[in-house]
Amino acid sequence: MLSIASSSMDENSLVLRTQDPIKSSHYSIRRLIIWITLFVAIALFYMMANCPNTNHLFSHNDDQHYLVGELTKSHMQKKKLCPIFGHVHGLLPSLMVKPLKNVSRSYTVQQLTEEKLQRLFKIAKHYMNKKQLMNCTDKQFYHSHREAYIKRRARLNRVCNSYGFLDRIFNTWHLSTNRRRFMSTHRYHHYEHDDGSNKTISDKYKYCSTRTCPLLVNDNHRLVTCFVQKIASTTIKRLYLYLRNQNLSAIDSNDTINQSSIEPVDNLSNFHFKSNDQLYRISPTFLVHSREAQYYKAIFVRHPFVRVVSAFKDKAERQPEEEQYFYERYWNPLLDKLHGKQHDPTLRVTFKEFVDELLLPTDPYQYDEHWAPIWTRCEPCLVHYDFIGKLETSEEDFRNFKSRVNGKLINVTVWENLNEQFSSPIKNNASSLLLKKCQRQRLKYAETIRYLSQLSSKSLIELYKRYYLDFELFGYTIDELFELITN
């Protein structure tokens, strides 16, 4: 009897539910509202927890606060989400800013006129025709010291703050690493490797390009470095490969990293492929949410125009068999466009064509990594770098960088494939070293001026606008190219 009654009740309740679909719908809606409310509450709690103190640690004229480690402490405050509560329209999209939209606010752009450029090139031509480039004086044109590193960081912070870029991102939000993660599926797909070639890998591995994940990480030494192509990237990768399996006590002060002679282009490309895969790399936006934000963060920079010329020479003036990817991707289509598909096969792209037909019409975010502005890559206004080294002062800066990683590294020789100035220790006397450095730098700047002289003043100004933030963040000017030549 009980079982019959129970089944009868179940049937009745089923009938009631089917007969009252409105109540059932209301019940589902209430559950949905509860879940949405819970999600919003958790999201608001997270954002409030990450909202920083509005009293920023650093001000425009407060350079004395730039002590070693302070930038890392500031970075750990996780300031990025503060605008969410400060402005009605300051939601997540406001975290991304576009520097090129602010180019009209740039004082250096406003001061760069066609008349000024014409005057500079005229003076430089006069001096270079006299072949006086090797007559360097003994003055320490590039003498640097500890205060220089403090000033570099202070400048970067001031420029970011003046444009309203501080703690903002320039590129797409990527919380990515190249740490491989096993996936449940085994589908295969194509991706573009760092050289532009198509590779096929399984979905069971997660791949992160060097454009998205340019920050090298070494956990043993708590070190992070943003590597940039054409700025000692080979040297930096070799150092990280050396450190990967070394601990603090195992380093031999007499070690030499890669004593081989200059590697062929194909071997060098293989080196980059292997190192990009073997080294732990992360994206800048991943860094600020991770424990690696407490690591010592470094970046090496270079005069933007010297770097562009160096990239052009390296990738456009080599033979097609040496740079097959760049010819297929850039140079052949450009030559076909300008000279027709039946053009002379020995014809090469000129620097003027490279700038006018490729760089100026293209969004800098779409530039190849070898000539892309640093601001599109390393997020210098988001990642508060503790050390900013310059290729122009490579001998001293790289030694200081190594000493901050580990004092034993000062005398460890790191060989750059084409830049002998990274070899250490320095055995020459100071005056001889300064003389050689001055001579080398004059020749490099004179070469850059010769390439830039192919451009019209208008094109050069437009090119500067693409790189203006690199100039201002890292303290470079066009004038310095000419000052070293004419002094």
C-alpha cells in the first residue's frame, strides 16, 4: 500500500510540474540570477583587491626614490585595474592604449622639422667627405656610471607617466607562457614559427611565439630579460642557456660561453629556434600576475634608427639563399610590386623602398620582430624594468648586468656572433678602449646617416613618428647621430 501511495504522489507531483511550467521557468530564472550575482560579486572583489594606492610611489621630479628594487615593489601593487573604479568609461579596454594616437603630443616630434633635418644632413655630409671619422678625441663621450642606470629608469617612468601610459598595455592582452601543457586532444594544426616558416605540431603542446612571449626567465637566479632582435639577442640567449643548468656555486669564473667563430646564418637560425624552445619565456602581462614579477627585470635597448638600418642590412642585403624567408615574405613581393614580376633577379630592395613602401604604410604592430619598435614588444610602461642597458655602452652595461645576476659572471666570457664588444673581461687600457669605442660608434652612426639620407625629410619625420616612443623612453635623439660625427 505504501509503495502504491508513494508512486501515486510521484505521479501527482509530475503532473503538477508539467501543468505549471510558469513556476518551473521562474525557478530556473532565480537560479540564473543567483549565479550571475555570485559571479559579479567575485569579480568586483578581485578588482577591488587589485586596485592600487592612488598615491604613486614615483613623481616626475622625485628621482631619489629610484633605488634598486623599488620598481619591483611598485610593480607588485598591481595597479592595472584601478581605472575600473575611477572612470565610468575606464573599463577593461582602457587598459590598452595606442601610442601612435598620442604622437601629436610629442615634443620631440613637434621639434623635428624638414628644415632642421636638411641642415643636419648638410653638416654631416661636409664632415664625412673629409674622412675625419676615425679622428676621435680622448673624451669619454659614452662614459657611464651607476647614476646613469637610475636616470634611465627615472626617464622611462616620467615619459610613461606624462602620456598617461603608466601601467597600461600597448599590445593585445596575453597571459601566456611557452611552458608546454598536455592537452586532451591530439589534433594537429599549423603555426608560424619565429622565422615565418609553417610548422605542424600537436595540440597537446601549447606554443607561444617570441612576439607574444619575449621575456626570458631564469628561476635559479630570479632574473627576467626582454630580448629584442638586433639588440644582442644572441648574447642574451646564450647567457640564459648557460645559466639554465647552473646554480650560484657551480659557476666557474673562467668559463667561456661559446668560443666558436662566427656562426653561419643557417646555424644561427637553428640556434634561435632551439633556444626559443628550450628557454622559459612568458608574456609581459603574464609577468605582472606571477611570482616572476618579484624577479630582477632587465632590458637592452639601441638607437632606433641604427637598429632599423642594421635589420635592413642583415635581412635585405644578404643573398636570397641566406634569408629565404625574408625574400619570400617581404622582398620579392615588394620588388614585384615596384618593378613587375619579370624584373632583374639581381635587383635588390633599397632602403628608401623598404621605408616608403613597407614601414610607413604598415601598422607598427604588424612589423617584423627584427625592426618592430621596442614599445610594441616589451611593454616598457607596464613592466617596471630594474635595469636598462644600452648597446652603445655595451662593454660596461653588460658587465654590470652580469654582476647583478651573479658576481662570478663578471669574468665569464659571453660571445656575441657579430659584436666583439661583448667579450669580457676587458683587457685593454681605458684610453685605448674608449678610442676604439668612439671610432666604432662613429662609423656605425655615419653608416646610419648614409642610409637615412636616401629618405626625403618628410619620410624621415614619418619614420620617426613610428619609433618616437622608443626615442623618448630610452633617451635617444636624431641629433646624437650627427653630434658624434661632427665633434
